[in-house]
Amino acid sequence: MLISLQIENFALIDRLELDFSAGLNVLTGETGAGKSIILDALDAALGGKVGSRSIRTGADRASIEATFKLDADLRSWLEAEEIEQLDEEAIVCSRELTAGKSVRSRSRVNGVLVNKQQMDALYERLVEITAQGQTVQLGQPGLQRGWLDGFGGTDLIAQREKVAAAFANAQQALQALEKRRQFEQQRLQQLDLFEYQAKELSEADLSDPDELANLEQERQRLSHSVELQQQSYEVFQALYQNDSGKAASDLLGKAETVLTDMLRYDEQVQPILDMVSSALADIQSASREISAYGDGLETDPERLQEVESRIVQLKQIIRKYGPTLADAIAHNEQVQRDLAEISGTGQSIEVLEEQYDKRQAELVAQCAKLTKLRQEAARSIEALLICELKPLAMEKVQFEVEIAPIAPAAHGADRITFVFSPNPGEPLQPLNAIASGGEMSRFLLALKACLSQVDAIGTMVFDEIDVGVSGRVAQAIAEKLYQLSLSHQVLCVTHQPIVAAMADSHFHVDKQVIDEVKRNGSKANGSQAEDVRTVVRVRQLDEADRREELAQIAGGRSAQEAIAFAESLLTQAAHARLTTAPAANTVSQSAPPAATKKTKARSKK
């Protein structure tokens, strides 16, 4: 239960402190007076969405503090989160907003900083806010599934968790299988590549890194064998023998003879003689070599073709695996190692397929159990919701929960569709096909009444749930809200005097224009317009004030008639409170606080 709410510098609120009571708490005021801002502040205190307009213009910070009555579930949560219990009777949730390019915020529980996940978990245990415009969301399959599951109780929630776990296991197995398939595809592609390269390199028979250079030299020799023969003969003639007698060996032989004769007279020519004799011997040796070289040369077109083909082959290999023949030889060795490494490695796809099939079968089985529980819950909520709608001036209403099969997912294998017919003879239609806002409002209220029987949430908030209705329907909604307030604290923003008359606590909300100069006692810088501010004010009404407020809401009458009408509403409300009994819990299963709160909608219009 919400005990108090303290707000500072939030939207149009400068400072505000509200104390709430058990039962039905009603907020009334003119349209645009700021009633929804108070609910926005409560939502923000519990970690709801905030924006740049959440902080009051001119302020650097905003703060909201909500104090709730402590119960056993909240004590367990505090203990689990290791947050000290400062008060035997209360838990304090606060949030501080700091202005900047984007609003920064810090949330605390009992003064201890908490994260978003913790705050969301606590929100679900404390408050359910039915916001303006939520009737538009009634047709969303996800919300309808959540409501049905919440109504189904602990067994259904536990089974849904089993389905989520089975789905996660199946997805994990599928990811492993897909990863292995992808790896296998890549492995086979690599294997094909390596086998092709290994075959090509093996056929090339690479062993000598100098083979290409040697072959290119041989090709030159074979290509010019005739020229080389002719030139070698010319060299032989120049060195050793020609018809002119002027070959190098002849000239050196003559020089040797002369030097030998000179040696008889002077031994100093001995070194010269030795050099000439050595040169003559070299010339003779070179002559023999060039003669043998020339004799060995022959024209061999077949060998030349072989050399040419081998050179082309080696150059192709180098272009692929080079840039040198030595690199190609090294690549061949690496390919052999790679082939040995990737051949037949990894867990077989068949084993992974078997694991996935097994987990998928388990998921299907768990989904089937969940479907059965949902079918049971659907029959129960159908009957109960119709009972809740009949007092809301919908005596001939029809309502069913359609459950259709879909592919298994984390939330099960069911498409949940609420179908509804408010009028006799009309076919059942999905909720989003219903045109009347009043009918949607009553449906939503009845649905919340059903769900309230299986959750332990302390505070239910309704922002103009009675929009679009009047007369007998408004009276029925007022009595239903009061009935809910007998088992839950209810906060309700309303424009209906009949609803406001049923309140245990009645708050009036309005906007006031204040003069900052007078308020602060000093002249502020800026224009006069900048010194005038709009603020939201709230006051709790006593019995006399309530009559005035109800008369004001009713409108359209003279002052005396309006007061008389207001008094009649209060008398009627007092009688209705005496005759209204708490809702009978017709649900066979009970749900713990955490079981249904994940389905709570907190969006703001």
C-alpha cells in the first residue's frame, strides 16, 4: 500500500507531499489540472520512463519519494537484495533526476542505490498502473497472453518458465548445430581447396628451388646451339689453330722459344718465361675445352620443347604460390600439414542434429503442457470476466479466449486472442475491433478485477478508467472500484462525480499561478513574465469540501441544486458501500506476488 508521496521540481510540481489511506483514493480536478502528473511521478519513483520535461523548468534536479507499507513479500525481497530494512512498517523508494543533455537519474531503496532491473522487480510487487489510453493496447497479443498467464496462477507461471528454459536449450542446440554446419561447409571448402593445391603441387614435382633458373639457362643454350657452335669454332681458331699461323698458341709458342734463348744470357727473364709458358698452357687447355664444348653442342628441338613446357608450368606455380619457387615449395609443405589437420575434425553433425531434435521435442512437450494449463485458465477467466462485466451494465456480454497454435517460442506455442461481443446477436470480435471506448473501459476494469484475485499487489492505480461512460454505467464502475478497494488500495483519477462520491479519501488537484518575486521575497532577474510560474497544488477534502467539489464536477445546475445533487451522491455512495461486498475469489489456483506482475502495463499516454 502507498503511504505517502513526496515530489519536488517534477514537471509543474514544485513541492508536494501527499498522504494516502487504505481503500479508494480519488483525485479530481479540471482537465489539464495535473492529476496525471502525480501518477507520472509515482511511476518515475519506481523506475518508470522520464524525459527532459520531467524536471521543472529552471530547476537542476527533481526528486520523488514514495513510501509503501512493508509486507512479508517485500521483506523477503529486501533480504534477497541485501538491502537493510530501516523501518518495521515501511519501504522507501526514491529517485533523483538531474538535468543535462539527457536526464540522468539514480534510484534508491531505503537509501541504497539500486539498478534498473532491481527497480523493475520491485515495481511489479508494489503498484499496477492502468494508464490513460491503455484500452488501445488491449488488442495486443502479448498483453493478452500475459494477462491469461497471470490469471493461471503459480502452476501456469512455473510451466511457462519451464517452456522458456526448454526454448533456450533448443536455441542453444540449434546455434551449435548451425555453427557446426557452417564450420563443416567452410571445412569442406578448405578441404577442396587444399586437395586441389596439393594435387597441383604434387604433379609439379617441386624439389629444387633453382630449377627455373637452370632451365632458363638451358633454354638459352638450346635456342642458340648453331650460333654457339660457330662461335666456339672461331674461339678455337683464335686460341689454337688457324691457317694464318697467328693463333694465340702459335704466338705464345714463338715467344716461349725466344725467351728460352734469352735465358742463356740473362736469368732475369725467367719469370717472364714462366708467365708465358703458363699462359700457353692455359691457352692450350682453353682450346681443348672450347673444342669439346663445340663438339658437344647439338640441335635438340624435343628437349627445347620440354624445357619450354616446364618453364611455363613453373611460372604458373609461382604466380599462384610464389613469388619464388622456394615459396611454392614451402606452400606445398604447409598444404600437406593443413590437410592432415582439417581432415575428419570436430563433432559430427549427426550427433548435434540428434541433440537438437531431442531438445526440440522437449520444448514441444513442455509447450503442450503449457497449452493445457492455458486452456484451463481460459475457461476460468471467461466465466469470471463475464460475471465481472454483468454488473457493469453488460448483462448480455459474450467473451472467449481463443488459443491457436503457433511455432514454439520462449512464451509457448499459443496465439492468445481475446474475443468479445458486448451486444446480443453480435459476433465475437477481437478487442481491437470494438469501437466503443466505454465498453473497452469497462472490459479493462473487469479484467483488472479478475487479475486482482490472483495477485498480491498492494496498490492499483486507474487513470480515468471511467472515461466515455455516464449514468448507470458510471455508478457500476464506481461500485466496482470500491469493491476492488476492499482488498487493494485503489488510486483513481476521475471526472465522474458518482465515482468520486465513493472515495474513502478525496484529493482535489488544480493549477495555480504564483509570483516568484513575492514568494522568494526578492526581485528576480528577467522579465515580469519570467517571475510568474504555474504550479500544481493538491489538497485533501473534508466532507464540506467534498460536497463543493462534487457539485463543481456535476455542473449544469444552480448552486443550490448542485449542492443537493452532491449530497444525494454522497448518501447514495454511503448506501452502496454498505451493500458492496469484497469480490469472491473464484480462482482455484493462487499466484505469488511475482507470478503475475510481469504482465503489468505501465505505459503513459
